[in-house]
Amino acid sequence: MKNHVYKILEIVGSSQTSIEDAISTAVELAGKTVRNMDWFEVIETRGHIKDGKIAHYQVALKIGFTLEAQ
Amino acid sequence: MKNHVYKILEIVGSSQTSIEDAISTAVELAGKTVRNMDWFEVIETRGHIKDGKIAHYQVALKIGFTLEAQ
Amino acid sequence: MKNHVYKILEIVGSSQTSIEDAISTAVELAGKTVRNMDWFEVIETRGHIKDGKIAHYQVALKIGFTLEAQ
Amino acid sequence: MKNHVYKILEIVGSSQTSIEDAISTAVELAGKTVRNMDWFEVIETRGHIKDGKIAHYQVALKIGFTLEAQ
Amino acid sequence: MKNHVYKILEIVGSSQTSIEDAISTAVELAGKTVRNMDWFEVIETRGHIKDGKIAHYQVALKIGFTLEAQ
Amino acid sequence: MKNHVYKILEIVGSSQTSIEDAISTAVELAGKTVRNMDWFEVIETRGHIKDGKIAHYQVALKIGFTLEAQ
Amino acid sequence: MKNHVYKILEIVGSSQTSIEDAISTAVELAGKTVRNMDWFEVIETRGHIKDGKIAHYQVALKIGFTLEAQ
Amino acid sequence: MKNHVYKILEIVGSSQTSIEDAISTAVELAGKTVRNMDWFEVIETRGHIKDGKIAHYQVALKIGFTLEAQ
Amino acid sequence: MKNHVYKILEIVGSSQTSIEDAISTAVELAGKTVRNMDWFEVIETRGHIKDGKIAHYQVALKIGFTLEAQ
Amino acid sequence: MKNHVYKILEIVGSSQTSIEDAISTAVELAGKTVRNMDWFEVIETRGHIKDGKIAHYQVALKIGFTLEAQ
Amino acid sequence: MKNHVYKILEIVGSSQTSIEDAISTAVELAGKTVRNMDWFEVIETRGHIKDGKIAHYQVALKIGFTLEAQ
Amino acid sequence: MKNHVYKILEIVGSSQTSIEDAISTAVELAGKTVRNMDWFEVIETRGHIKDGKIAHYQVALKIGFTLEAQ
């Protein structure tokens, strides 16, 4: 097995519908600039409230991706 | 921009269906006693188990609301 | 089962005799302003020292109580 | 009231669909070896990413169950 | 010495000029609804950025005040 | 000196009288299924409130015991 | 409202004069490489001492900025 | 009011009888080498188990004492 | 992909030579009672000192292993 | 480069004017008993309130200083 | 002294032989894309187990490097 | 068994070769000023990087030693 190196980026996704959708939103947009994403970890779940109701969820993630030797 | 002051209350909502519903339940009941709720943060996700299945989720939140000068 | 909502208050009790007595002092005084207290959690145990001896214990608690719909 | 004793086990469930389903998966499999499960607490929410999309959620739980005197 | 009980409230003050001023803003507005404030503890220091510069500081505090027997 | 290995179990004891008694209750019941218990560490002190008074203390412990080679 | 995604960078600013100035130094230099900075959070406040006096403050920040779709 | 400076020492007391007694043991022995002790904070509660019973409690404290100008 | 469930055990290994050897000692002894061990995480590194030198390292691990359906 | 060893002391400074001044007060008084102070880290920012206004800031620091071989 | 600004990246290195080697692997690969690396901090030590033995160590680091003005 | 009291000092050792050597360096130098050292706990592992390689490891320890009655 090779000695892999992963780089970690931290990103916050938001969604009006669910925590899972906020995670997907973040992962998909991150995928536009980094390749080889491997895992994520939720580090904070927050959200905004408007007129007494949840306006959107905001989920902060760490995303690990394989760093390619250059 | 004015210098806002937010007060934070801590509240636990529960739901038999989902984490998002437990959050909504807490936000809606909090809205009966405080106005101008602005944001929430999840600080703990727990639940009870009955007969080997999840009976309900319990989600502890901090809710921030704008404090009106009096 | 109904979807309960608990509100959490944070309070510090003190006692010259024991940690348990400091907890009781806090719970009893909290009971003068809130009803339906359900559980507590110790979040910090401190105290003051005077003339080289413990003058009193100070125990910080979170207390959860059922929020009645209004 | 008797003086109950709870034992805590730590378990990680996974699901391709939602955080709640990952929790259920863990609770149900745990129920095959322990009885009298009473509560759970989420301690970590992670997951894997494949081809730029979430492959599955992984949720680490503590599960408390009543320890029967033997 | 009597057995004091302190209640803790959590509040976020903001200021365009300094961290100390954000703390003062929070303490002064809190003082309009509670008496006998005794101490504070900073639990989070954040802020907003606008046009590449700090727009304001936001400092979250716990404030302890003596609870009067009722 | 041999290279010892300790296994850790997590357990919650409860008592109507004191924190120390809740710890003893947990240690004694744990002793019915594991041998060679060596140390404990308190990880959480909670309790329930009934009719405005403390009904019982709940103390969560980690208990370390020597793992015997098999 | 759109589903925003924020990326977070971590940066340490230093200043010989104040904590606020160390934060500004970090925010301004970060602004040379990222656009649309939105908020910051202080995660550590340190500093160096020389000849018995504070030589400079070092403040570690997380800075969140809106990630533009590409 | 003068600008006080407190120094903090960390110490672990033990007792065969109670958590409070372990705290006292630590405070009293600390008092043999430092003067002007002002407060303590419990940072860890552990203990040893022997023959299936609690042998002694070990409580780690921070103790703050006024530093006298020299 | 199937929905895996991992169970986590907590164990402390010791060694007179190195941190890595203490980890190995724990993993190998754990392997005598559980199968399908998959990952570990170091949660604490401690040790004992004797005659002014390190007598042995003690490393606490969480070990995750695949739980087989029964 | 030699293998340096730093010792860490923990100290709380106070000031009626600012957080930076409380840090300076602590560093300067610490400098009366230890030499070769190298760095500090803020571990807690608190203060007292009197008559509804901030009476003074209290900042707890760790201070690292080079330990001279003896 | 100039007011330096450090940027922090988070990276995970792995090695089949030791924790130190996993750290080196991460630092060396990071050095292919950033210059002026100054310090690192270990934030997590994990690893994988295969056939009852440690397959490799995974060490997560923060690496700080001087940000050059642009 | 007597009621022991341990005092804790915090110290940072460094080494160009390994984490274990950095721990030894700290323990040995500490042993020049305190007697009866009993245990240590690693609280932080850091290091410096020079020319893209690890220059030295820095390991922060708590060291506990038996306090002799005076």
C-alpha cells in the first residue's frame, strides 16, 4: 500500500430543506475545484430563523481529498 | 450599522420523525415567548430507544434573538 | 407520546458543606421561578478558599424543565 | 425508585440515504446483542464521498442500556 | 457567609470599534433587564467582514448575576 | 515490568443520596461481570429532579480493568 | 434565497499593538487572495514575549468567504 | 481597586472517604507552600478500585492564589 | 455497498519502548477477543516515570471493528 | 540547534482598561520571578461587573519560559 | 519586527512504520505546493488495522506557513 | 494507604529525532528540580519545519510528582 496524503478543506453548505441537502450542496460545489474527495466530517450544524421558522440549515464540514504528487 | 445585542436561549426539541422536525418543534415553541429569533446552533443530538427502536430524537439548540432596547 | 420541548437554564449554587448541597441550593431556588424541572447536569465545580480552608463550593448546573405551550 | 445502572456501548451505523437511517441501522444491530436499550447520543457524523457525491453517512453513537443484576 | 445562587445568561454584544466595546455593549443592555450582575466570561469572539475590512466584532458572553430569593 | 493492557468500559450509576454512592453503585455492579478493575474516571454528573427536589444523581464513569491474556 | 456555500480558511495575524490590529492584519492580507469574505472567528490568541514585555500578539482566525460557482 | 495578579497551581488530592475530602487534602497541603489562596476549580475526578470497591478518590484541582509583588 | 455497522472498544496498551509499540500491544491483545478490527484512534498518551526516567508509555485507543449480523 | 525545554506557568492578570493591559500586567509581574519568558497563550477571558459596568477584565494566560539546565 | 501573517493548511499523512514518518510524509508533500512552512501541530492520530495488525498510521496536522504579500 | 497529594507541572520538551525523545528530554530536565516524579500526560505535539523538513518535535507534557509534607 502506498503512503497516501490527504488534504482537508473546510466548507459550509446551506439548504432550505434538510441537513443532508446542506451537506450535498457543500460537497458538490467543492467538487468543482478539487478532485479525489474521499470523506467528510460534520463539525457544526447551525441555521437561520426568519418569521419564527427555519429559513435554512448551515452545515460546516471538513472534506478530505487525496493529494496527488506533483 | 447599529450595535446589535443578541440574547441566547437554550432549548431541547423532540420529534418522532427526524432531527429537522425536532429542531422545528423547538424553534416554534420558543417563538411563542420570544420575538426576533435570528439563528440557531445544534449543541447536542440525543434520543430515546423503546423496544429496540428509536422512540424520538431530542436536539438541544442555542437560539439567538435580537434584544430590543427597553 | 407528545413532542416535548425542554428549556434549559444555567445556574450556580453554593454551599459551605458539600457539592451535593450546592446542587440542592441551586435547584431549590430555581424552583421558585420555574415549574416542571426535569433534570440537571453539572458543568463546573469550583469554590473559594479562605485562610487556607475551603470556604464554600460553587457548582454550575444546567437545569432542564418542560416548556408549557402558551 | 431503584438505583439503576446503565452500561454504554459505542457503535457506528452507516446509511446511503440519511443521518436518521444510519442511527436506526446502528440501534437495530445493537439490539441483536443487548437488551433494554434506553437512550442514544450522537458523538460524530461523518461519511464517504465517491465520484463527487455522498456515498454514505456514518454516525457514531453512544447507546445506554439498563444493566441487569446477575 | 450566605449560600448565594447565581443565574447565568448568555448574550452577544457587537461593536465597530473593539472587543472591549462589544463586551460593554452587551453588559449595558443586559443591565436593563437584570440587576445584580456580578461577572462575565467571554465564550466566543467573532465578527463580520465587509469590503475586505472588519465591519464589527461580535463577542458572546456568559453573565452571572445574583438571584434574589422571591 | 510486563506490558499491561487495560480495557475500558463506560457505565452510569445512580443514587438518591450522593455522587460517591452513585459511583459505588456503578463499580459494584460492573464487578459482577468484569474482574481486575483498576481505576475509574468521572465523565459526567447529571441527575433527575422531581417535585422541585433532586430525585437521584447519575454519574457516568469510565472503568479500566486489566485484560487477561487468553 | 439561494443556497450559499462558504469556504473557510485559517490564518494567523500578528501585531505589536493590539488584538484587534492582529485580526485586521490577517483579514487584509487574506483579502489579497480571496474575495467575498463574510465573517471571522477567533480560535486562538497567543503572542511572544521579549525582554519581559509583550513583543507581539498572534491571533488565529477562521475566515469564511462565499464560494462562487465556477 | 488594584490590578491583582493570580498565579495558578495544579494539584491532585486523594481521599478514601469523599470527593470533598480529597479537595480539602489538596488545599491544605498546598497551603504549606503558598499563601493567599483564593479559589479552586475541579478539573478531573478519578480514583482507584481495589477488590471491586473504591479504594480512594483522586481529584485534580487548579488553585488560584494572589501573587504578591516582590 | 452494504450498510456496515462498526462497534468501538476502548483499550489502553503499554510499552517500555515506544508509543507505536504500546499501540501494537493493545491492538494485538484486542485481536484475541474481537475479529474484523478495522481502524484505531489515539485518544490519550500518558506514561509512568520511575527514578527520573520514563518507565513505560500508556496509549489509550478506540478500536473500531465490523459488527457481524447474528 | 539545541534541544530546548520550556516550562509553562499559568497566571491571571487583571486590568480596568483593556484585555491587552490585563495580559501585560500578568507578564510583567511574572517577569519578577522567572527569566527567559518566550511566549504566552490566552486561555480564558473573564471579568467582574459592578453597578452595571465592567469593573475589570481578568485574562488567564499560559506563559512559556526557557528552562535553564542546572 | 514586521507583522507576519501565517496561513494554516490541514493535511493527513500516513506511514506503515511510525507516527514520525507519517508526519514527515505529510510535510514533504505539502512542501511541493507551499513555501515557507514554519510549524506543525498534530491534531489527530489514527490508523488502519488489517489481519489484526497495524497496517498504517494516519496523522492529521495543521501546518503554518508565512504568507507572502502579493 | 495514605492520602497522597500530587503536584502537576507543565513542561515542553523538544528533540530533532522523535516524539519519545522529546518526552525524555522534558522529563530528565524536570528531574533536576523536582523529585518523586510519578506520571506524565502528553497534552500537545507540535514542531518546527525548516527548509521543508521537520527541524524538531515539541511535546507539551503534564508531569505529576508526589508532594512531600513539609
